[in-house]
Amino acid sequence: MPVKVGSIVEGVVTGITNFGAFVTLPNGETGLVHISEVANSYVKDIHNHLKKSDRVKVKVLSVDGSGKIGLSIRRALPNSGSRSFHKEERASFEDKLARFMKESDERLQDLKRNTESKRGGRGSYREAY
């Protein structure tokens, strides 16, 4: 029985990549859950949310002519139609600002770490002639 766009089915995670997870559906077909469709919040590392052989409910987003199936875990969750940012709305401005500053500092440190290694980093110097 082929899957229909919009249906919610249960599947098993069979593979995880840095861009998403492959899920085998009950009919034996395999679809992809893109990393942006794993959770309602930002997913930096998919391994924090899924592992192989996990049973997950997925919503079928698309089925194209070549047989590729697009899936979503977050849209299969209850109340997924209305984005649930109620917790975020209750946070004070100071809390939001503190969280933003922390995340910004972490991203800046990652960026500095990556660019230093490409330029030679610390400790590299030239001899004076």
C-alpha cells in the first residue's frame, strides 16, 4: 500500500546522517526526515534527538516521481499545527537577551576556532630578517 501525503504513520529509524534521518515505513519504503523536521526547536546535533532503531511517528510531507519520500516528526506531534512558543513568550526580555548573548558567544568561539586553524592559529610566527 503506497503512502499518502498528509498521512501519519509509525516507522523505524534505520540511518542517521548530519542532514537528517532515514525512516523505514510499515510498507517497507524508506523516507527522509530532514534535520529541520525533527523537532520544534533548533537541532544542532540530530544524535541528541534520535538513534538507530527508534520507533517514531512521522507525517508524510511529499512523495515525488522518483520515489523519494519527505517525512516530518515535528508535524506529526500533537499541537504541531499551531507553533507552541508559549514558554518563550513568557520569558522576560532580560532572559531572552541573556540566552541570545550566550548563544552568540558560543557561535563566535566556534567561528574563531575554525578560522584560526585555517590561518595557522596561535604560535605561528615569522623570523625577523
